[in-house]
Amino acid sequence: MSSFFQSQSSDYEFILAHIDAFRDHWELDSIIFDESKISTVVHSMWAEFPAKGGIEEASTFKKAANFFCYFIAERPIISVFPREIVSDLSEIENHQNVMIAFDVVAKALDGATIIKSDDNIITLDKPLRLSLHSYKDLISSCRRITPSDHQHIIALLFEQISYRYNSNASNSIIDL
């Protein structure tokens, strides 16, 4: 996952850099956030990892989902983004935290490597992409998620979105 999930201090810096990049991309004057909540997110995603073997042995998608859920649940972004810039997304409760969390995940998964069960290493060379409709639904659906209740389904979602554009990374498909 690029430079994400290397250490708690580098993850903290990675998140702050992406908040700045997000602000620049959306041409926002500023983004007000609570640094102590970002520290809590980073600490929690390392200390309370809900998978066998902890964060060190978790899949790329589980790591991304764990971050995503903690970030949204902790709500470190205080600024509500203006309607003039983010359109009707501004009407969705907690939109700012979902938007930034997804942006961080999308950047972290772009170029990430996956070790398959046969030890084959696959690189996700195509970034996550969503239609505007799906993006709005994601923001609305994830505005109140919690790590304990949603981490696994979010990992599955990220995996399937990634596989849509990186078909070489997908596991064998079974008929149900």
C-alpha cells in the first residue's frame, strides 16, 4: 500500500499529507481537523486490528478497511465542505470524513501489492474508480460505520472495486 501501513508515525504523516492534497484538489480554503483524533485513528488501526496475525499479516484490503472505518467513526475532520464546492454531498452527515477516508484509501491502494495464496505477487496498477452515483451512495451508506460492525464488509467492497479494474488480481470466480 505505497507508504501506508509502514509505521504509526509514517501513517500519521501519510494521512496529513492526503488531507492537504484533498484540500488542494477540491480547492478548499482550509480543512479544520482534530489532530488528536487522527492520532487516535492511527493508534487504533494498529492496536486493535481485527484479523488473525494483526496488521502485519492482514490483507491490503483489510488494512484499508480498518483505516476507513476508524477514520469515519472517529470523525477527525471538523470542517463541513461547502455546497458550492461539493454540491449535494454537503447535505450528507459526516460527508467530509467519508470523502477524505475514501480518498486516502484510493491513493493507498493505487499501486499496492497483493500476495495471492500461491505466493504470486500482483500489483494493483489501476486506481479505484466509482461513478458519481456510486460515490454518493458510498458516502451516504458509510457516514455512520463502526470498525467492529463494518470492517469486513468494507474490506470486501474495496476488494471487489479493485478487482473490477484489476482483473488479474481477482481470485477464481465460482458459480453459486
